[in-house]
Amino acid sequence: MIQSDRRFACPGLYRIVPSQDGGICRIKLPFGRLNAAQMRALAKLAAAHGLPEIEVTNRANVQIRGVHDGADDALIAGLVDAGLAPKSSGADDVRNVMVSPFIGLDPNAIFDVSDLARRVLARLENETHYHVLSPKFSIQIDGGEEIAMLQHPNDIWLSAMADGRFAFGFAGVPGERTAGAVASGDAEAALFTLLDHFTAKIGQLNAKGDKITRMRHLLVDETPADLAARLTCRVTPADAWQRAAAMPQGHIGARRQADGRFILGAVPLLGRLGQEMMLGLADLAHRFSGSEIRLTPWQSVMLPSMTEDALEEAVAALEELDFITRPDRTLAATLTCAGSAGCKSGLADTKADARHLANEIDGWGQPVFGIHLTGCAKSCAAPRPAPYTLLGLRPGHYDVFAQSDAPVGDTAKTGLGELLGHDVTIEQAARLLMQREKA
């Protein structure tokens, strides 16, 4: 099997990276989508070549952990056979076109950006000069859907405006570092003009001496206005524009589609699906959603285009498989990294501690949403500080932070927020969070 000759720490389908619990193989799914047969193939391949479960990532991809020594080629071949790979190994890293899991279905979206997103992804995969982009370089194409990830920064973003234009900006989320707006018909050309300029700068050093690999590095030398000035199409101001807020916990439960059918969202505990969950989800997709499964950046799954009559049975089946289908449990919105069980940098077992923490909190009858447990200060699993962060110090002990308006320079505050407790146990952390929620 041909292996990519690029060397990054970031895992890919063709680049299986060693970790504490074995190799990590990350499969980038176009727009977070796969079908029932591919889910079954993932279950079979994970059981044969690694840990018998998969993880959903915060970019709506999946990864297989614990890949056995010597199993790389067999696993890659199996993923290719299942239709989970791009046409070439070089195209694997550029499959970072981020869209809403409700794309093409949301009755309240401003635009259906499905065709635009498909064209962008096809050009990135097929035009090989874009394969120099970092595997972390991402593009967000936002149609104004109600279910949308608006916390994950992307290198370039396009966001639909109610007046028919697309706002665009850099190194942020829709509304951050806004450079201007272009007509909807100019959006694709504008995006690739910006990409062409960026790729010409890759590998150069910016004014701070940093190598340019992400858009934030280029912004050291060029402002958003400088970049907008390079476009040949008409750019109009969008300074006063604000992206409408997304629906809180909108990825959980049933939502009506534009065609009257429903999309049903469910959360696997801490983003992990075991064998029974994968096979059960595949069966439900085959029966109820035309075999389509959509993954989300909240590490969850959605089954689209379901009839109303099927919802009750599907919800019962998902709950029997241990999915969360209602946003009334703390684990519905708890995020963790692999922790000490899967990463050599982890100082605490974040997965096990998250379950313990959620049980403590839910025992008081009031869930707490937006908790992130990280095994070290790198905070790999969260693109931005969560409302609450538990930073692992040693097994079972964490510093606890809450986002606040206090100045970052405050001695009790870091980039993670205000320090609520130092070196506390899980039970103590639960009490601190409940006290904060009630304050």
C-alpha cells in the first residue's frame, strides 16, 4: 500500500501515528458522512486491527485507536476497499471542508451550500498543488443553518448573509476577523484566489520567525483587508454583520427538515462507539435513513430523512444501544481527550473521570453542560476553552476553571478561565461546578 511521504504528527488514513495505546488512524469523511455499509466495515476493521471501537472527532471524522504493529497496510487496504479513502493519498489531508450536519436539510438556512461545498472539496482533492496544505488547515462553508459549530476556528470561513452575499474571514469563526463580503456567485473563485495566495507563502517565515503553515501565521504580515484586496471580484463591507446564534444542543434529538421529514441526533458516550453501537447504528440507518449517517463536530451522530412514524422506534433502539437522545444528561455535552489511557502526555484518565464526574453531577438532578476534561495543558480535544475545563494534574486530580469576564492578567485566571479549584478530586470538582451553576 502506498504511504504518504509527508511527516506530520497529525494522524491520517495513510499516516498511522503511534500513541500510548497503539497507532491512531484518522479517517476524514467528506462532510462527516458515511453509509451503513461503511459503518459496518469500520466495525470489522477496528476489531481486526486495533481497539474494537471508534472515536468521533471534533471535526466530524472518525479514528481507530490501538492499531496493532504491522497492521497498517491491511487496515489501509480495508478502508480503501470500503470507499473511505480519497482517490490519492495526497488528497487525504485536504478533506477539511467543514459544514453543518444539517446542510441541505435545514428549513431555516439562508442558502443550501451543498453544491458549493462539493465543488470546493473536489477541487482540493483533485488539484494536486493544494495538497501542500497542512492536514489541520480547514475551511468552513456556512449556509446559516440552525445546527452549526460556531466555536471551532477555521483558516478561512464563508458564511451566508440574508442579503444574498457571503461574508468571509480568516483564522476564526463566522464573524471573527471578517474581511468583507462577496456575491454568492463569486464565493468559490474568491476562496481559491485566497488559497492560491496562501499556498505560495507556505514554508516561508513571517515577521515573528514562525513558519507559515496556517492562516494565523500569514495574518502576522497581512491584515484581513490586505487579503481581501487581492480578490478580483467586488468586495463589500460586512463590518456590522453578525452571524445568528446556533440552536443550543441542536444536534441532539429530532429536528424537522425542509421536506417535512426529520433528522435524529444522538450522542455516544464521550464520542466512542463500540462494536454493538456501530452495528446497531448501521442497521438503523439502513432501515430508517436511506443508509446515510452524518457525524457532527460535537462527537455525535445524526440519522437524516426519517419519517415521523419511525422516530419513536429509532429513539428507543438508540437508547438501548447506550446513545444519549435527550440533552438532559451531563455527558451529552462533555468533551475529553484520550487521557492517560491513550496518550503518553495524559496525566489523568479523562474518559473514566468524565463518567465519574457526570454521575456525581446528575445525581443532584441538574445537568451541567460544556465541560471539558483534558489530560494535559495542550488541550487537544477542544478548539477553544469550554465553559468549564478540568486540567489533569495526576490520576483523579484536576485544576478546575470556568470561563469568566475577568481579565486574563488576573493571577487567578488563565486562558482556560478563572481558577475555581486547585488539585481537587472528581467529587470536589462536581461540587465546585454545581456551586458555580447555582451562583
